[in-house]
Amino acid sequence: MARKPCAEPGCPAITDTTRCPTHTRARDKARGTPSDRGYDAAHRAKRAGYQRLMDRGEAFQCWRCGDDIDPEHWHLGHDDYDRAVYRGPECVPCNTATRGRI
């Protein structure tokens, strides 16, 4: 990956990622903890259940695009209109592409 300036306006740092480490930490802190963002015990339990199945060798496809899920890197996908509804394992690119879509 090519090195480029930090995405934060006015930051002179050159980085291999979107933001420099200082701005990455600040952005993560501003987002709050997973619990602050609504990922409660029920969410963690549902995700852990899928992870156990993947660890046993069961294959899953992304509910959104149909690509195979990498058991090491995946998200538990929500419905676009109702965050209380889980759709199932979702690949990281699909999940991050839909952030804030609605």
C-alpha cells in the first residue's frame, strides 16, 4: 500500500493507513465502546455462535453479496432498516460500505 497523508484535515503525518495512529485512536475513542454503540450481550452471544460454527469448519456466505466469509475477518450484519434484526455473517467490505447508508 502506498504511503499517503493522514485523512484528518491539517495533519502532516504520512501513513500506510487512512489515518495516523494519533487520529485513529481519537476517532475510535469518539465512537465509544461497543456497548455504547449497541453491541450488547445478546449481540456478542449471536456472533460467538456463528464463530463456533465457523471454527468447526462450517462455511458461511455473506448475506449481502454471497461471497465466502473469512472466519478470521467478518461482521455480524444488521438489516439496513432495523438494527434489531440480524441478517447473519457479512463480509467486512459489505458491512463497512453500508455504514450510514440509510
